[in-house]
Amino acid sequence: MITIHEKNSTSFNNLGLGALLPSLCSVTEELNGIYELEMEHPYDEWGKWEKLEKERIIYASTPRGKQPFRIYHVRPDMDGITVNARHIFYDLLDNLCLSVNVTGTPQAILNAIQAAFVFTQSFTLSTTMSGTGTVVTSKENPISILLNGDDDASSFVKTFGGEILRDGFTVTMKTSIGQDRGVAIRYGKNLVGLEVSEDISDVATRIYAYGKNGVAMSGLYRDSPYIGNYQYPKIYVFEDSSLTAAQLPAAVQELFDGGCDLPKVNIKADFQMLSKTEEYKEYAVLEEVWLGDVVTVSNVKIGFHKKAKVISYEWDCLLERYNSVELGDFVPDLTSSITSGEKSLATATSASTEVKQVFNIINGKATINTDGLYICVDGTSTANATKVFHFGSNGLRYSSTGVNGTYTSIIDANGNLAT
């Protein structure tokens, strides 16, 4: 049952203004992206269509249970009325945070964002993530501060990564909102209702590796087991000055394990069209996955297996089933915040060459804020470390009495060794 509620409603455990009788109703959600409902309602004899006014709230089914959607667009025509509604989460678009400047845990940053609201809203912002980071921004709406992934943005996902789970007025940031449920699909050709795209433009099947002081890896390069799948070796030069020659083979293997030698894959399953084919049962398992879940996809023609993530879906609210599910290629690195199926070798490289630094930052061993970079020699974060290096406007300094202790200069701001 789909119900309509007054615009100031915060609880939906009753019929509200009554049940609706739409002819069509669907929800579309993308990972860290849009979450919208579209409804077509006839001009019924009971006048239910008249209740579809802007800002009222539609309560309808989704894969994770019923959710509230606020109407923002109404389009009547000769046959009925069409409305578009955003998940109640998008009420946060109307708010503003004049200033957010905070360093701390993910939960501390969410608390600071909510404390900066210009007006109070009935949302709970929480997270299961850990680590330490900094968000500095001004005159932004809360959704932008949470999810803005632009290069020059300062946001929660830019600082910690993560994926958003929207459940009514509860907003939760998680490392991943899905899981690997053991679902696997295989394909060897495009089918009616199964749209498959493979992109080899960023594939690397032969990696030359160089480490500290430009030293090359023993043997100079490593080949992928899939090198024979392509006309020529696809060569990539990997450089990481923090690695020794002995560490380079493992770093290269990590690139291959991350799928840099395989095509980027995007698969969209249209269940309405698939249901007409004999192969439907092979893909019906995709009806059992949720947004953010990991699926193993296999190309039987060239014999590779890789992971893909559910990055979007369209849900039929009347039949309570998927119309379509989209899987996007992804790299399972520590900072993944998947918002599309487009991932390049640069991302795969980041997953291996910078993983140590990123791991340390996420876990608090290194902290970057407006004062510079703090590196903890002992302890788990700047809050409990005794031995700390600080690199900032005063150059490189060392403290043996904690982050707020007395520092000894090692290199001044001009690059000269301290005397």
C-alpha cells in the first residue's frame, strides 16, 4: 500500500491522508547519488489524485522497506497526474551550514555538521566508521558537505570515503552499505535485457615497476595471466619512491589482484525484458541483491572473473520487485566511495601505491589539518601519542611530549637543517 502524508509528518505508521491508487510508481537509487520516486496517478472517481500536492510526502516500498519521499514536481495532463518526489533525506538541501571547521573522528565531524545547521531538522547523522580527519567548508548545504566528491571540495566522503545509507530521517555513513552475498553471474554475449559494456582503454597487462631512488624491480616487469587476451602487451609504468626493490613485486601483484589487467565492466539487467528469455534464470539471482552489494561477474568467453558492485537500481513500488539493476566495475581500496561504474588504472594504482599512507590516515596514525601534517610514532592517534613529528609552517619538528608538547626543530621552513 502506498500512502500520502501531510508535509509536516515525521511518522508514517498510519494511513496519513489515505492510500493512493497509482497506475505506475517506481523508485530509483544510486550509490551516494540520487534517491527519487516517480508516480503516475489517474484522475480517479474518489479524488485521491487531488492529494498529490507539492511538499506532501509519499510513503512507498523500496528494497530496504518503506521510505518517505517528498513531492517536488507535479505535472497534470489529459490522462492523469505525474509527480516526482525525493527521499526525505533531500530536505537537507533546504538547510545551510555557515561554517564547519573540525578535526576529529567521523562521528565528531557529523556532529559538527549537524550543530552548524541554520535551522533544526529531525535528522540523525551517525556513522560506523573510524579514524581521524578534517572538514573545513563554509556556506554549504549539509548534503554537499556529506557527499561532494569534487576535487576542490572538503566533505565527509572526500575525507573518509564511505557510502550513505538513507532510512527515513536516519542517515548513516558506512565503509560499505552492502556485502558480498555470494551472488555470481556469467555472461558471454549480450542478451535481450542484459546490457553489457566492456572498456579496455585503461587495461595494463605488463607492468614495469620502479621504487626508491628509481631502482627497478628484479626482472624489470611482470606480466598478467591475461596478457594473451589482447593483441599486444598493454604496458604500464608503476613508480613508488617509498618502496624498495624487494617490495615492488608485491605492489605489482596487488595491482593485478585489483583487476587492472581486466576490462572495466558495466552490466545493466532489465528484468522485464530478461523475463522473456530462456536465460532469465541465470540472472534472477540479481533480484536478491541490494544497493552496494558485491557480485562476482564472469566472462565465459575469455575466462575472467572479477567483482562488481550494485551501483543503482529501479524498483517497482506496486509489484515490489526490481525493474532493473546496474552493476559497476570497482576497485576495493580503502578509500572507495563508488558513485559510478567508471574506474581507471589510476584508481587501481592508488589502491596499492598509497595504501599505507591512506591506511595510516584513516586509522589516525597520521593527521592532516590546517596546521599541517602530524605523524604519530607511538600511540594510535594524536590524542594519545607521546612521540610526534609535525610538518607545517615552522618546518619539520619533533615532540617527545605529545602533540601539544614542546617541539624541537629538525628542518626549518626554508629547508635548512636546524643547528
